[in-house]
Amino acid sequence: MSATNDPYLLRLLLRCWNCDLRMVCTGLIGARADSDKLSQRTYKCGLGCHQEAIDAAAIESIVWTAAERRATISDIAAPYRQSVLEMLLVKAVIGPTGADISYVWRT
């Protein structure tokens, strides 16, 4: 296991349902009511199969929970989670709505 400071937990694992390419990590900048800039981590299909960016925090939480259940692991520190997922998963495929995810686990 190795630690990382990469803010995108699924950088090498999340794939598009339509083209099977890796999802691209993006950051959207928006303005809040008080005019401060807000950066949001997202994933997006590089070919545009998904019209909207997928919220990284939400999808990462869902995939991590599935990995915890699959491998009966818990209490893994955040810097090691990407490494653990790379050991457990071949890929996670996000569906057309962004709400459905299928997993290809390593055996």
C-alpha cells in the first residue's frame, strides 16, 4: 500500500458506461452568493457521453462503501484508500445517469 495526496480517489478506476474510457478528473469553479470562488471536484467523460459532470465526493463515497463491504475492511486512512481500491477493483463503470455503478472486482 502506498499513500497519496491525489484528491481524486477514482482517477484510474472510473470508466464511462458508453465508451469505456477513463473518466477525466475536472474541477469546476463556481461563485457562491457571497462571491467567493468555490472549487468542486468532478469526473467527466472525455468524449462527452455524460452531459453533466459527476460530483467526485458523492461517487467516491459510494464506491468506497462498496469496497468496504466487498473486502470487509474499515478504518483505512484517507491517504491509503486509492491504493486499496486499486488492489480491489479492475474498474468501476458509471451508468448514463451517474446514479448507477457496476463494479469489476479483482479475484
